[in-house]
Amino acid sequence: MTLPKFLLGDNTDFQDAIFVIHTEFPRFVIDLTTDEIEWLEELDASEKDELEMETVNLIEQASAFYDREVARYED
């Protein structure tokens, strides 16, 4: 099965949260309302340093994905 790069996540226990799941390395879940990221990978120190630079880009991509999906629902 081929997964899309991003998925929307919803949970009624977290009614104000907007979750986007990144399915490629490094896998993570982000709550776009708080920009909190939960990494789903075990990362060593060297990977964490590298990912810090990429995190801003990944957040922007996740936000753009969410905006695109919401716009499609509104159409």
C-alpha cells in the first residue's frame, strides 16, 4: 500500500486540536493549533540536530497540506 505523505487526524477527545500525520521519515504527528510535534521515530543526537533545521520546513508543508484539504472540503 502506498500512503500519502500527510494525513489528517481527528479525535473527539481533543476537540480543538488539528492533527496532521507525516508518514515519511521522519514520521511525526503535529498539532497545528499549538505546533507541538510528537516524533514517531527513535532519533539519535545527530539526526535530531539535522531535523531541527528541517522542522520548520515540515511544519510549513503540514500547514499547507491542511489548508489545501480544508479548501477542497469547502468547494
